[in-house]
Amino acid sequence: MLQNDKHLGEKYEIVRVKPIFARNVLFPNKIAILADKEAKNNYAQKMEAAKISREKKAASLEDLFSKITADEGIVITRKANKDNTLYAKVDENDIAEKIKEVYEIEVEPHLFKLKKKLNEVGTYPVVFTYNDLKREVVVKIIAEVDKNAKKEEEKEEVKEVVKTKEEIKAEREAAKAKEKAEKIAKLKEKYK
């Protein structure tokens, strides 16, 4: 590989692909070259340096996951409705941003494997894969508390309790009278 590709591998890594894909996509776009003896000799130093950097990256990621495990996972706060369904779903990018915010380490979002975006409040295991390193990260999604909404809900509950049977009956009668007046007005307009 001459370039990083999130689906195939990293720069100066030897990967196996179908011959037709290599001929039609990788070679013409100069994303990769054929790994024959000559190419391996030409890129030997670069490949060795890349291998060392990948090992360092894996070690730093291992440290990161030990910190995350010590903190009992990543906590993401989002707005949610009464049924604990999120208004904005959580995906790999959100998890990577939270790691960068909390631990100040940048992680590529495509290394997290989600089957689907997370759309409810709760605790979810998310798989992280980087070469041979596979870890499970616990992601806790918490509903954001909106102080104004709570106050309004409490006021509504209080108002509902205060109404008496007589008030409810009067409201129903007023609604029926209004409907009847509207029907009469429509009929008068129709038969003018």
C-alpha cells in the first residue's frame, strides 16, 4: 500500500486483494504497487519504520483502553424524549470525538464497529479493532436533563389535579356548543 485506506490497510503494509481489483483500482490510482521482490527491497526501510509506528500506535491504544476500562466506559450525554429515545443518534464519529475530548487522543472513527447507530439511552458494548488489537468499549448514553421541561411537566401535573368534575363537564359542553355553532354557520353559508 502506498496510501492509508480504511478498508484495506495502512501505508507500507502488504495486503491481499483480488487481482482484478488491484489491476482496475489500486494500480491505476497509485494506491498500491505489486509486492514483488524488487518492490519489497525498495520499500524495506519504509515498511520496517511503518511496522514500528503501528506497534507504537497499538501500545498507545492499549493504554487508552486501560484508562477507559478504569473509568468504566465512555459516557455520552444526549437529549432524549420521555421514552428514552435519542433525538440525535450516536455513531462511531461521536465516540471518537468523546475520546478525543476526554482523553486527548485522536482515534479514527472507522476502527469502531457498530452494527447500527445507537438511538436509545443505555449501556452498549462497542467493538474496536486495529490490526491484531481487538477490544470492547462500553459506551453509556445518558439522557440530558432539561430543567425547563421538568418544571413545565410538574406544572401540567399540578394543573390537571386541580380541575374538578364540574370544570371538566363545563369544558366539554363549551366544546360541543362551539362545534354546533360552526356547523350552523356552515349550513347557513351553504344555503344562502
